[in-house]
Amino acid sequence: MTLDRRGLLAASTLLLATPSLAQVRPHRITMLLFRGWEEACDGFRDHFAARRIPVELTVRDVAQDLRRLPAMIAEIRETKPDLVYLWGTSLAIAAIGPWDAVDPARHITGVPVVFNIVTDPVGNKLVRAADAPGRPVTGTEYIASVEVQMRAMARYRAYSRVAAIFNPNERNSLSVIAQMRALLGEGLVELPVALDGARRPDAASIPGLVAEARMAGVDWLYIPPDTFLNDHRAVLTRSALEAGLPTFAASERFVQFAEGLAGLVSRYYSVGAFTGFKAEQILRQGRAPETIPVETLTRMSFLVRMDSARRLRSFPPVGLLRVAETV
């Protein structure tokens, strides 16, 4: 079993906790990660522990560098695991390709695949349709639709203009921005992060973009699901606070582990556990992944960071506080 230190300890506990199954060959799962082991991976692993299903997890992390992926796909071809787990939109697109243009020389084939922490899997052509994937791939979506998020944002505070900062190199962010553009039209102020000479996003541009959003007179600064922005979430949310801009996020980390004001989110851990359930359907129940629908969690969390609300003097309506989770 190959895991980071935290994962190794947890996985060892999982195997030791199932002595009656010691003679059962564990299901071999290769986990391909985009930015290291995190809460969704915990939820995926813990699902098998809770269900007393023996698994052998081989973890490979591209560390946000997709140039490392071909060697990992070659390893999958050689080792032939029972299932492959993919974390993140960019990694999933690179690993399995579009459903209508799979290249066996570059993409994972011949192995069932589950994905999570993926944005718009239908729009990104990871599956043909959510209810009928059309290929041996299934998984979970972790954000609510853009329309639902915008309604949730308006429930906290009405708006006429919204700014969105995003990394133009990330497909998941571009997909969300396209949906926002279709929904909001001229009410959307698009603020792509600056790219350096090597076309890498420049974190130093974030405070200036926040200032630009403030000068545009927007009512909200929306933060899409974006790995680069997550890496720099402290700078982004603190800059917004200092500018007096309320932020609304699609991902819990900007509110739970930074200073974002609010967000309609799926808990990463719960999404991972739900993905584990889909993997169990394939491994234990013998279901073909192409018959398992891609779904979101049935319950989202409306997070509100109260210290940010106090600083902005922008408190949620009483009716919202009855259902929101405050952090």
C-alpha cells in the first residue's frame, strides 16, 4: 500500500480492523490526486473502513503538474487495478479524455473509474449524460449548479452586479464562468488572474483584481471552484475583506479555512464518502459504472463566517440564519 503518512496510518487501521476478512483479497484501487491527500480522500477511504471492505490503496499525486500523469497511466496499464479514483476536473479530463474521443495511447481504458471534486462532468465531456454516463466511468459532482448558487447568494444579499476572479488555465473555472455569463449577462464582471511569461497564474495580481472589482461597484465577489485560488485563498479573502467586498464561494475551504463570507457548498469529506459508495457498487455489487448515475449530494451546506460578517457589517437575514451553518 502506498500512502502519505496520514493515509498510511489510517489505511493500516482499516486493514487491522477487519481480521475476519484477512483471507479475502482486498480490492486494489489506484488513487490519482491533483493536489495531494485531503478531506475528500479521507471520506473515500473511510467509507470502506465503515463498511468493513478490505481495500489496498495505491496513491499517486501529480502535485498540480499534469506532465507527471503519463507515467502514472502507464503504471495503471501494467498493474491493472480493480478501480481507479480520480480527484479534480483537470486531472480527470487529462486522465480519461472526452467520452467521444478516447485515445487508448494516452487515456485510461479497460479499468472502471470513479471521479470526485469535479465540476460540470457533462459539459467537460467526462460522461455523455449524468443519468447515463455512456462509458465505464461514474462519480460525483460537488458543487450546486450556478443558478442555484446565484439564488442562494441573493437570499443572503440582493445583487445587480457580481465579479468573479478565476484562473484562466483551469477548465472547471472556465466552465463556471461561462455558465455565469449566460445567466447574468452584463451583470457579470470577469476578472481573470494575470499570467506570467510562462503562462502561469500570478498570485501577486489577486489584490489588484479585488480592487478592480470594488471599483466596478459590484455587490458580491464570487469565488469559483479553482485550485489556484484555493492555494491563495487567504490572500484573496483577506483582500476582499479589506476592500469591504462580501465573497461567496462554491467551495467550503474559502469559508471554513479562510475569511470568505459565505458559500453554498458540499463538504469534501461527504463527497468523498459518496464516491466510495459508488466504488462499492462497482467492486462489491458488480454494477457496470456506465449504469451508475453521476450525482451531487442531496444536502448542501450554506456556510456563513460570522467574524467576516461582523467586519463587513453584512449579516444574513434571520430566516437564513435558521438554516445556515455558522463558522
